[in-house]
Amino acid sequence: MAEFLDLESQDSVRMPWNVLPGTKADAANCVIPISAVYTPLKPLPAATPLLPYSPLRCRNCRSVISPFSIVDFSSINKIWICSFCLQRNHFPPHYQSISEQNLPAELFPQYTTIEYETTAPHEKAQAGSSNVFLFVVDTCVIEEELGFLKSALLQVLGMVPENCLIGLITFGTYVHVHELGFGQLPKVHVFKGTKEVTKDQLLEQMGFFTKRPRPTTGVIAGVRDGLSQESVARFLLPASDCEFVLNSILEELQKDPWPVPSDQRAARCTGTALSLAAHLLGVCVPGSGARIMAFLGGPSTEGPGAIVSKSLSEPIRSHKDLDKDSVPHYHKAVKFYEALSKQLVHQGHVLDVFACALDQMNIEDYFTLRTGYGLVLKAMVGVAELKVAIEKTGGLVVLAESFGHSVFKDSLRRVFQSGDNDLGLSSNGIFEINCSKDIKIQGIIGPCASLDKKGPLCSETVIGQGNTTAWKLCGLDKTTSFYQHGSGQMRLRATTLSRRWVAGPGIKEDLISGFDQEAAAVVMARQVSFKMETESQSAKAYKQI
Amino acid sequence: MPPSNPAQTTLPPNMVPARPTGPPPGSRPPPFASRPPPPGALPSPVAGTAAPPNSAAGPRPGPFSSSPLTSGPSAPPQMSSHGPVSNGPPAFAPGMAQSGPRFPPAMGGMPRPSVGPPQSPPMLSSGPSSQPLQVRPSFGSPPAGVSSSIGQPAPPFSTPSQAPPFSAPSQAPPFSASPQNMPPPPGSSPFSPPVPGVLHSSGSPFGMQTWPPQQQQQQVAPPPPIPGAMQKPQMFGMPPGQPPLPNQSMSLGQTGQSKIDPNQIPRLSTSSSVILHETRHDNQANPPPPATSDYIVKDTGNCSPRYIRCTINQIPCTVDLLSTSAMQLALLVQPLALPHPSEEPIQVVDFGESGPVRCSRCKGYINPFMKFIDQGRRFICNFCGFTDETPRDYHCNLGPDGRRRDADERPELCRGTVEFIASKEYMVRDPMPAVFFFLIDVSMNAIQTGATAAACSAISQVISDLPEGPRTMVGIATFDSTIHFYNLKRALQQPLMLIVPDVQDVYTPLESDVIVQLAECRQHLEILLESIPTMFQNNRIADSAFGAAVKAAFLAMKNTGGKLLVFQSVLPSTGIGSLSAREAEGRSNISAGEKEAHKLLQPVDKTLKTMAIEFAEYQVCVDLFITTQTYVDIASLSVVPKTTGGQVYYYYPFSALSDSAKLYNDLRWNVMRPQGFEAVMRVRCSQGIQVQEYSGNFCKRIPTDVDLPAIDCDKTIMVSLKHDDKLQEGSECAFQCALLYTTVYGQRRIRVSTLSLPCTNMLSNLFRSADLDTQFACILKQAANEIPSGPLAQVRDQATNACINILYSYRKFCATVSSSGQLILPEALKLLPLYTLALLKSNGLRTDGRIDDRSFWMNYISPLPTPLVIPLVYPRMIAIHELDEKELELDDSIIPTSIPLSSEHISDDGIYLLENGQDCLIYVGTSVQQNVLQQLFGISSVEEISNQLEIVQEGRFIRDDVFLLHGRRQDT
């Protein structure tokens, strides 16, 4: 057991089979799939250096140089051989001085996992730019809850680092996008909850082109492309600049004023609000780390992504309904949130959900969500649909009975806390896998989104998100291979593993010696829960176990 | 046409428009007319119109009198012998034709003292008008005035260059009083014939006695005074020295003599004494005094003429008789008209839960003409003739005279107008609160021209004039390419701005807090109005989403209804109901533009109309204040106010300097004036007559009723009537207007006005009892209604024909055979030709007007009350240099009597104010005394007036004055 733990501390990886079966038939006999559980942001051993340069990549398969690469110091032009595709690569000129005695850190055998600090050219402008938090607050809650929520948010505002950009959207029947940068009056852009707004409409309607004409061609993307800093700064302001305005808005924040008939649910347009939030971030800060933090007080009933109608006579779908497929809103909502998650992934933004609801709690609606390091959080009514967006963007889900509950308050605080116990939130990662020719990648089960990078390494059988060798992890907590660190630096973490394989008869002992029981349990759990969500016959999944 | 003809639009050199805007044209000494398009300022009728009968005797050519020269009589002589044909006008021809040639010498010798300085350009904009708009074939003549007008110094108020069919009326002294036998005692009646020489027979002018045609022969035309010298260019056709024809009071000379005493020209009587009018006398309807006169009504059974006026005060028994007369039968209904301060207030009657007594068949309301029979147990409806049981608790015995004994105690049985308190059955919901929602354009143009600031300041000032009490609610929103609402709730530290960005599919952002009680948000409102202009100071959004903003505001008001006051500055260019600059498109494509010119006066599509109907359904009334410097397509925009019972105000070209005060004044009156909400109106008529059509600013969902989201004291509805049966001679025909409305203080009321008029079989009675002002108002309103639907020439023809046909009918059937050269006018309608001519020169009936000006003109007329109709085409002129002297004498009547629009009444050292109920002009004579100038304007010489600063001062002066006039208009 201990050896597995050592390996994990070095590489943040655990595998059920640390000795691999050599043939397909053997692999099939193993039942537990050959897999690796990777925690991308797990702290590295303290001695591991941070390399202040970009990594060398194989010019054939783009894999990163590692201690497993064979380096030919003898030839005049020093050459390294890619451990995956065996391609011979020349070292660039600044590596000329290396020798067996003078190895770069990435070739040290103990640094199979190492971080590079990279700054891609187009990222330069962003260097130093800070994280963005866009609060999306549900106002369809009773006064008491709203009070709790307000005080929690006010408290959080005090904790946000000063250079973080902050935005605020409140919603109920309508979506209110608050313009924080307007001094004379509190100013709110009001969007209809029932109608989805496209990004172009948003650009047009929120007056992004009044001061300067709209570029006739090209994509509008933040200050770099087409927008003035001024127009962006109306909605997203450094915490230090908007603290006062935000405080007064939150203090005067009222319950959604539209009357709710006694036989109806409040009109809550969660979908529209989230979609607007995504558009706003996509317009203002595409590609840089940003989190949409949604505070929800109940099921969405209005607009796209509604999960139930407003009439109270219609119950909220239960797990059983989902199984029976008697869920009128479910598929539409899921489709909507899938599109939303795609957009968020594309923009590199995270969706976090803090859901607190007193009514309509239904134990069957709980389901589990995995986060990077195995913390299991419960999610609630309405999250079944939302989940896809949260999961793919690597967001957090916090569920509590009330905004006054300590679970909510503590969780929220932890998100912003700095120090040893912080979640170490990072964002905007890309996760790539390269492997030896004999192994193919079936897929990933985890909080990430496929980047659709197909190649010969992709297996035909797909598990989770497959058909790719690269994934995006928009939000990470102590998690990835290529990510934006909280300090704003871009880092690349390369982990290279090598495991021996055995073939032929009598391999069983060998295989068993390399079996990691805990890892296997985790892998199976994930696979099963994944199947339960995706396949209608959950009974089948149980049987499989 | 003579190219040198001054345009109608010409202003006298020293006329100072009341609303100076731009800098005065530097090159011109006279300070007037700084506003670019003066054509709109005043309709031409100023030109060459008649002087009052009592005016000074001597022909004094003055700046105002020269018009006839240019518009001169034009019929060729060969037409002279024509008998009257259907269109009549040839009767004029001989005189005109013959007088024509005489003009040149006359002009030559004519002193023209008051014409502006010779060096000053005679006209401001004569261009378009030099083209003949049309030459009516019936008058058929090349304008003979050509020769006479060439080389003339431009008359200050020039006439239209096109030859008007009648030529200028002022030159037609032969319009003498008609050969009626009943001219009123001189001086006492507004109907008094202007011609001193007319033989008066006895009888009250308003009397009902019949008028045997033979009596005409007793009429003797006044001996026309023959001016010795040819000073008077506008005379024509009076045979000098020739004895008048026996049966014509006035004639057009056939002998080629063209001298006529201007004193004999029919003029608008401007008696300043107040007339006491009893609506019924000896159980007979009393014909009302002229609408423009100052009168006090005593309601003795019929309603006051302020509420209902009929075009003819006796009702023709048959449709044939009516069509023979060529007059129209119509009512002008102004249910909430302002009473004279000395009149008794309308009595309010409460029938309790059961509501007012009504006929069970036609639902007519109880009125003094319902006949109680059978000891009062039953009553006969004076509309449908049905016999109803008297409700038990309403029963009362009859007296010996057949009237109920309590008739004099019960207002509904002895007054023409009463107000019933509406019972529950008249309410579909609780009476609505008084909601005022202000919607302000803050697009770039509006901000930069100062329109936004002017609107905000005006609103801020009128807040205190809104009705007091908890029922008054206000809301405010601004818009450019998006719509900005404001949450005014007092709990908030400051107003919260809520932006509705989607202008294709609008919504109201809040259910309640956008419209709040005035008392609750006064402070927020003040802060907000103060900060709006600065808040949008740097707004670069040129687009304006008018339609969407109005719709959004409507949605916010939908629950209550109310008044939506919109301040718009540019052409709506985005969102629902956006419009295009189709005027420019029309200009660029001239051939199509000519043919389709009237299409530009129609709404471009149905979008706004559909919206407006929905507004009306939810009792939202839209008033539109257009403060613009460009084309805004009023034709399309105006559909909204027109359909919702609102009105259009037009400030063009907007100048923050001079228009702000007017905007404030208009807005103030708009919110202050007596008004009602969620109103429904219906007019009922006695059997034999029915309502054909309503016309005015309202929404019509079912043919019998008129829906008025709001109605105020200035709104008039024209009700045209038709026969569906014969009426009995000697009987009376009754009309009843019932208006169910909610007062600003939340009471539901039914105002019922009943007018009962005698029926007659005599054509002459019809002419005698014709109501000039109402007749003309109908002609005017019909013309305005027709303009968008046909070529202009056709509309002009229709208006002219309406007048001609009446005169022709009179001549043919009521006057004895007379020489074809004589013009015979019915006494009651003697000014109809004058007004008709003036009408043809109005903005709306000219091709050279801007499309928006014409659209506005049409819209202005649509709800126009009768007393304002006449000044619109024939403005009032007041000598203001005499003002302060009189002020010392009388405190209460500061305004001197108006003087005729004729040059002989203008003197060189005078200052004159010309006012048409909408705009003012000030004419400053060239040799005005310094002290007068000093007193009025604070300047020492005329030249200084051109100074911008002085214009501002003037503006202030005029404003005071206009306000007085306005006040008086309300009284009248």
C-alpha cells in the first residue's frame, strides 16, 4: 500500500493496475479497467523546482520531454528520443550545454512530474490580470433567506482580493444586470426571463458600441478585440472600486417584486440569467479565468432551462420520473445547459452553484458529484440539469437547506479564503494525454470538457468523454496539467508515468502485485455512477458491480 | 402667375414672430422671421381678409390690405353674363374681371405708408408659391391680377399667388348682408349686418319667425359709398352712383365699376361686450351666439352651446330639404368645455343605487324634453318615442301646464346639462387613479438641442400643478435606443434606473414601483428630473426607440390606464414601429413624389395603429410633444395620440431658448385643465335622425360609441348626422350627448347634455338659422380628414364647393331673381366665403408646406373646439401699443378688441400682435414711438429688435400675452 502512496505523492496518480496486462485478452480478464486517477493540482513534493521556461515537446506527438526520454549526448547535435513515439528530436540551441552531469531539472529521474512556467505570446497582455467573479443571485426567495444571502455576500465581498474583477447579476422574473460603473444612479439592465438573449443582442443592447463603432468583421472578444476598456468596466470592476456601489445595491436588494399567485411557483429564470452571465463574461473577459457564482433558491421555472412549470400542481420531476422519461422539461433543459457548458468551456469560465432551498427537497433528487480530489458534495433540485455545465467547467456545487445554514456560509467563505486550507482555485486548464502506442485512450470521467482533439491514440470504445486526447478544465481546485494559477501565471505541469507490462500465462501474480485496491474502488465507483447517469437502466449498472 | 407675387408665407418686414428661434437673418434689417420656415407660423388668412364693419371709413391702404392686388379678380369678362350655374362662382366673375384692369392705376396712386422699408426683401419664402397650385376651371381664368401685382412693393401679408376662386373677400364689399328681413338691432347683436345701409326689418336676430322670401324685396341694398379716388385697390364691381338693385342688398356691379366701400365688406364682428344667452326662451330653442364671442349662458333647458353646437339651429324635416340647402347637418360636441366663470356650475344629480332614469328602449337619459303623461305615471322618450313607466320613487304629479310639479327643482328636468353620479352598473372596475407617466427622449439630438432639458424642467415645474391627493400617481422613463425606467419608491436611497434593452420585444421591468403615488416620490422625482439632462449629457446614441418606449410605458400603465406624455425629438429609428425618412425619399423621386404626395400624410403602416388601439383598450391616453429640428413623420406618429384621445404638440424647429416656455405652458395646461379618464361617449338623436359618423381624437370599437381613454375641456368631437326618416314640422328634434367618465379625483360621472331644436320645412329657415362657426368648423375638419386620402387639388375643390354650393342654393332658392352680377349671401353665413378663402391658404391645404407641418395642421384640427377654429384661419390682431394705456383704465379686460386683418387698420407707429390660438406674430411699425418700444421691449429703436437678446425679452412678453389670450380662450 505504502508504495502506491509514495507514487501518488510524486505524481498525483494512482492506478488500479500498476502492472499492466500485456494483451487485450488479459486486459479484458482484469474486469477493473486499466486506468489512472489523476489529481492535477495536488501539491508537489516541496523540493520540486518550478521551471521558468517552456517545455520541450516532441515534434511528432507533442509530448513533453521527461526523465523517460532517452537522451543521446554523444552526437554533435544532442538528440532526445520521445518515449512515446520514438521520434528523434534535436535539442534547441540553449540546451547545447547539457551533459550527463549537467541535466536540466525535467530530466532528473525524481521529477517525473514537474511544472513549467509558460507564457504564451497572446497571453502576455493578460499576465497579471486578475480573476473575475460574477455573482448571479436569485431574488425569488423569502425575505429571511434574502437577508442571509445578502449578509453572506457582503461578508464575501470583504474577502475578495482587491484586484479581482466583480460583477453582479440578480434575477427573478427578469434578469437584472447591474451596471456597477455608473456613478450617478444605481443602474440596471433588465432582460426578460422568458427569452434567451444571444451574445450579439447583448452587445447591441447593452450599449457596447455607442462610444466606438462596432467592428464590421471578426469576433468581439473583450478589450483585445473590439471593446473599449470603458464599456467593459461598466459591468466588471475591481473589487476595490465597486465595493461601495455593490454594498449599497446588495443592501437595497429586494425580493423579486412580481406577484406570485398562491397556486404558482415564483417565476425564476435561472437559465436566462446564467446564459446572460456567460455572455457577459464571454464578451468582456474571454479566455481569462472567471467564475460565475450562482446562488439559487429554487427550481428554474421560466425561460430556457426551466425544469418545471410555474403551476404548483405539477410536481418537480423525481429521479423516478427521470428513469421513466416522463420529464417534459428535462431534455430541453439539459440541452440548454449543454450548450451553455460548451460556451463556458470555450470561454474558459467556471460555473459554481450554491443552492439552498427549503421547499421541494426530495431525497431522490440528490445525486453525487465528484470533484477533483474525491470530495463528494450533494446537489439538489434543478442541479440534475445544471450539472453538465458545472461538471464540464469544473465548478463547485454547494447544497444547503438555507442561506443561513453554516454549510453554505462556510463553503462560500472557503472559496475565497487564502491560506493553507484554501481550495487553491485555479482555472482555465488544458489536460492532454500521450501514451505509448500499444495503449489507446477510451476517455475521461471527471470535471472537464473534451477539446475534440482526435488522433490515433483514441480508442473506438468510449468511456466518459472520449474520442480525444485533450480536455479542458475550466475550473480547478488543486487540480491540472496546464492551468492559470491564482497568481495569474500560466503554468504547465507535465507528469510522465511508466509502468511495466506482463504477458503470457502466469501473469496473474504479477498483475496482482501491482493491484491498488483503493484506486480500483474509486475507478469502479466513477464508472458506475457515470453509467447510472447516462444509462436509463440503473439496475443494469448495479448488476455490473 | 406673376413671378413676383409674394408668397403666402411672406411676412411683413417688421413682423416679429412670437417664437423666435434661430438668429435673425443678418442681412435683413427687420428682426422678424428668424425661424426658418415661416410658412408654418401663420396660415395665410392674414392676407387680404376682411375688416370689420365698424372699421374706419376711409380706405387706408395698409400692409395688410394689399393682398387683393395679387390675388386679384380674374374672371374673364365674357363670363359675366352667365347665369348661376351649379357652382355659382361665375357670378363673381364680371365684377372681378372688370375691376382687374383698374388695379394698376389704383396701385400707382396708392400711398403705402406702412409697408416695410423698401430695402427690405418683401418676402421670406416665396419660391414654391409662385407656382399656381391650381386654377379652378369654374373660375376659370388666368389670374387677371397679374398686371396689377407686378412691381408692387410686397405686401406684408401677401396673398397666395394662386388665384383664389373668390378672390380675396376683402375686396368684395358686395357681400352685403343678405336680404334677410331680420337683421338685429345694430350694435346689440353679433349678427348685426355690417352694412349700414341695409334695411332692417323688425325682429330679433335669433327669432324663430319664418322668413318669407318675398320680403327680400323689401331689402334695399345700402347705397354703396363710392370712394372718390381709386385708392382702394380691392374694390370691384360696384357701379358708382348706380342705384342698387331693388332686391339685392349688395351686388357686383355689372357695369364695370369697381368701387366699393370697404366698410360694407362683411367682417367678423368683434364686439367686446359680453352677451347673455338663454338657451331656451318661451319654450323655443334660442340660436347661440357666435362661438368666438364672449357670452354667458343661462341653461334654461337646452345645453349650453359650449357643449353642443349644431350646424343648423333648425332641423330640416327631410333629407331632400337638407341636400337642397347644400349644408351639412352635424353636431360639434365638446362635453367638458370650460364654462364662463360667471355661469352656473353644472348640477350634479345622484339617483343612488338605481342610477339615472333612462328610457328602457333607447337608453336615453332623462331630460327636460321627456314628456310625462298619465298624471306623471308614464313618460314618453323624446328620442325613440317609447312610453315608459315612471319609476315609483321618481313619480310626481303634473301641474296644469302639463309639466311635472317638481320640474323646476330637479336639474335633470329643467337643465340642458346635468351630471349624474354613476352607480355600480356603470363601472367595470373601481374608478382609475390619475396616472401621469412622462416619457422623455434622451437620444443625442434631444440632449444637444436642449429638448431633454426643456422637457425635464417643464415636468419639474408642473409636478406641483398635478391634482393633489393620494390618487395621483406618476412615473417617468427615458429612452434612446433602449428604454430606461426609474424606480421611484421612497424606500430607496435614490431612484434606481432600470434599462430595458430589448426594443423589439419590450416589457416593463417592474410591476409596481415604476409608477408611484406623487406624494411618495416627489423628492426622488425632483432629483431625477434635475439629473437626467446631465446624466445623459454625453450620450452618443442617435437612435430613438419611440414605439418600443411607448409600448413599454404602456405596459407599465396597463393595470391602471392613465396619461402618457411623450417628449420626442427625432424620427424613431429603432425598435418596434421605427420609421424611415420617407419625406426625403419622396423628394428624391419627384415623379412618384408628386403623384403620391398625399401618401406621405398617411401613416406608413399599421404597427402604431394596432398599438394605439391596444392602448385605448387599457385606457392609456398618449400626448405627444414633438420638439424637433427635423422631419419626424408626424403622419405616422400622430396615429397614437389620435386614437387614444390625446393630442400632438409640435415645436419646430425646436429652440431651447424660446420654446421652453411654450413647452412648459402647454404641458401645464395639459395636466391642469379639467379632464376625465376612461370615458365612453354616445350621442342619441330623435327618431328620424341618426348619427352617421364621429370624428375626432378617440378610439372607435363599436360604431355607436366613442372610447376616450382621456378627454379634456379642449377636445371636440364632430358628429355628422343623417336622416333616416321624415321629421314633423313643428315638432322638435333632440340630441343628447352622454359622456361616462372618471374625474381626476376618482368619481365616476355621466355628463348628459341635451339639445332640442325645432324642425322646419322651410329652406329659408335653414339659412337663417345656420351657425357659421359650426358650419365652417365642419368644412375645416372634413377638409383635414380628406387631405391624406386624395390629391390636394381635390380637397381644395371640395372645400370650395362646400361653400359655393351653399351660397348657390341660397341664391337659387331663397333670393329673388336678381342680376347675375350680384353676389347674394345669407346673413348668417356671410363670412363663409371669407373663411373658406382663408382655409385654402392654410398650411394643410398648400403644397408648399413641409409634410410634417401639414400633418400637424391636420392633427391640430381634428379635436379643435369651435371657438378656436375661426382664429386658426382668421387670426386675431391686437394693437399692443395701446395696451398699457388701457391697462390703467381696466384691470380685468387688458386685451383690447381685435382689429380686422386689413392694412387700413395698421398704422406705421403701431405694434400689433397676431394670434391664431397656436402661434403669435408681432408686427412693429417702422415709426413706432420710442417710449412705446421702451415700455414693451425695453429697447429704444426698431433696429435693436434684431438682437437676439431682445428677442428673448420679446418672447417673455409674448408669453405673458399669449397666456392671457389663452385664458380668455378658455373663458370664451
